[in-house]
Amino acid sequence: MEAAAVAVMAIEHVGSTSVPGLAAKPVIDCDIVVAGQDVAAASGVLAGLEFRPLGERGIPLRWAFTEPARLARTNTYIVVAGSLSLRNHLAVRDILRADPDLRQQYAAVKKRVGPTAANIDEYDRAKNAIVHKILAAAGLTDAERASINANQVPPHDEVPR
């Protein structure tokens, strides 16, 4: 198979596993950052590597993929450079790396709700307040946080596997 030439601007390790010392599920979250005009080509490359595209799934300018079995326990996204979805991921990662108090607060919420949440969607909803506190500390505006909060992500049980 011949790979397409795609200008990848960055590959960012995001999510809880990207923050040293933070409690995390054993799942690696990866943002592949490209220019808007390169989304289709980058998606094609991932499809050729047996990733299955899931579309934006309610998050503008971020495309999710189901990983092949050999890369189980990963969440892979193609994200447009400069987009709010990318800034969201980077802001959470970077502020949690830099602010031990917020990192501890976030860890406490994760440890409290993780064992009792019925599913990943309930778990994410239970973390919403602390995530928005983190985004505010990272400098995202009220309008940006409202936009993130308004994303209509379908339930995870609707993700085809």
C-alpha cells in the first residue's frame, strides 16, 4: 500500500495519560493535527491503516476513529489546527501539567465518580464542572466554554465497533 502525503502539523498526546501523576484509564488519546484542507487525506491514511472513521461525533473540526485491534485502548482523532476542539484538549492537558492544585481537584473528582458512573457518558457529565473550571483557568473565554458545553456528542453506546 502506498501512503498518501499528508502535512501533519503535530501529533499531540492529550487526555489524562498525558499528565504525569494524574489518575487515568489505560487509554491513550492522540490528536493528529492537520490543516483543514488535509482532513480528507489524513482520514484516508488512517483508513488505510485499518482505522474506521466515525465522523465528527458532535465536536466540530475533530474527527474520531475506531482503532484497529493492534492499537486497542487508544482514542485517535484528526483535529484541525487552531480549532476550539484542539485548544480544549491542549488547554486541559497543559493547565493540569502546570497547576498541581487543579490536577489534584480533577483527580479527586475522577476517583469519586469513576467507580459509581454507570457508563463513560455519565462519567464525563460528572466531570463537567471541574473541566470547565480547568478551561477557565487555562484562559478559554466564557463563549468558548459555552460552545464546548453545547457540543451534542451522541452516547458512546451508539459508536459502531
